[in-house]
Amino acid sequence: MFSPFFIFIFSIFVAHAPTETSTSMVTPEWVSDGTIQPMAAAQRCSIRDCTCKVSRGIIPPTGLSQIAKADRHNIYFLEDEFVLEAEQRKSIQAFTSKYPRSSSADITLVGYADGCGDASENHILSSRRAKVVTDEIKRALPNARIFYNGAGEASTDHDPRSRRVDILVSTKSNIEISIERVKADVYLIDASGSLWPDWGSWKSIINASFRPGSRIYVSKMHGCRAGMSLDAVRPSGGTEIWWSYWTVLDDMKPGETLAIISDFDSNYPLLDWEHRALEKKVREKGVRVIVIQL
């Protein structure tokens, strides 16, 4: 179960904070011409820039029927297939049976394909998969509000986990819909100790939402290293999310989307002029920022 959260989708996001006299991101004498130089936050961390670039968690390979049993909200397909067979229909029925026929639930379906073959054809295939599952759900839940789309390739190889349709139900206690509808190119996850209660859920969502070419960063004061699996990260320590935010922007290209997941519960509030510096950097980079504040 997730803690309460808020989602902001802006072209620029930097939380406002009152002016403080304490040092948060940077000491004033290191500022020149409105830009931020080496920051005090980095000195409080035992790892470089309080940030680690990590890899998506790896799930052990398993058979098609075993995967279907493991997650009743996922419908898996054989390679190059989008026609529903008895196994997929049974899995869809297991999902729809949780709701009365009169239900008006908000449901999002996202289709995927593996990375073999032509990318444009795989995108069409992922859409067809989402469409056939949508049609099946509509027959069981005619009043449901359903949104579907094809997301194309979810891997670069023959990974059977990529040949699927994710069925996501919108409720006040989950955020899968937001992440699936607004795919991020870069994920920045707060791995401070305060995130421990929800860590397993967020980790699973990021692993499932990851697309080829995306990047994952964790904000942490100590205890991580570049290249390690997200599954191996253990939340601990304080929050230096603002410095990580500044650092990760350097890795972004114009037009990309950054998703930040944090409670922003920092011992060092963001100063007004630091807020302006971050805002300016986001503008100059030409990126979009999604903030999920827990």
C-alpha cells in the first residue's frame, strides 16, 4: 500500500521553499554569474554527487504460464501473436471477475512487444495486443472507462516478459496509470531512509515501466555504486534529492522527460536563489519534469 502522494506534471518543477540562512545545496561564495558551482550537498555524501546511475532490476526468466499466474493483471502473448487463446481469455476473466458487471472502473491497458524485428511493426503489434484485450474486457465490463495504447518494444531481445499487455486500474492508492501514460526517459528515485516503507512497490513499478534507452538514478548519501541493480539498493540515510536533481539534469537532452519520486523531506530546505537556479537549468535544458511527491 502506498503512502499518500501528489503528482505534478509541469514543464518546470521546483518546490518553493522559504529563505533560510543555513547551507542547503551550495554555499553563497561558490556562486558566480547566477550558476551553481560545487555544492555543499555533495560534501555531505560519501558517493559522488549523492547520486548513482543504476540498472533496471532483473527478474529471473520463467515460462509463459508461470508468468501469467504470477501477475493476474498482465496478459502474455507468444512471439508475433496478438490473437487471444484460451489461456489469455482465462487470465482476463480472472481480472474482470473482481468487479461487478456494472462497474465503471477507470482501466488503462498498455501493450508491448519484444525487441526482435522491425521497431515500427512491433509498435503496431503492441497496439493490436492492447486492442484485443480491451475488447475482451469491454464485453465483461461494458461500463468501464478504458484507455489503451501500444508502447512498442519493452526489451531489445526475445524476452517473453516483453510480449504482454499491462492492465492497470486507477485508484487513489496507486500511480501505475500516471507512469504508464507519461513515460519517462529518466527516473530519479529518492533512496533515503524515509522511503523504506514504500520502496518495494516503487522499485517494482520502475522496473516494469522501464523502456530501452531509459536511465535510472537513485539519490543516496552512501551505500550505492554506479551500475548496480535497482533491486540491490537499500534505502538509508538522509535526503539530498535537490542536489541529485541538479546533477541528473546534466544527463538529459532537450525534449526528454524526467520523473522524480521523493518525499522531499530534506534537512536542508531549498533556498530561494537555489530554486531560481534549478528553474533556469530546467528551462535551458528544454526538458519536462514529472514530480511524484509522497
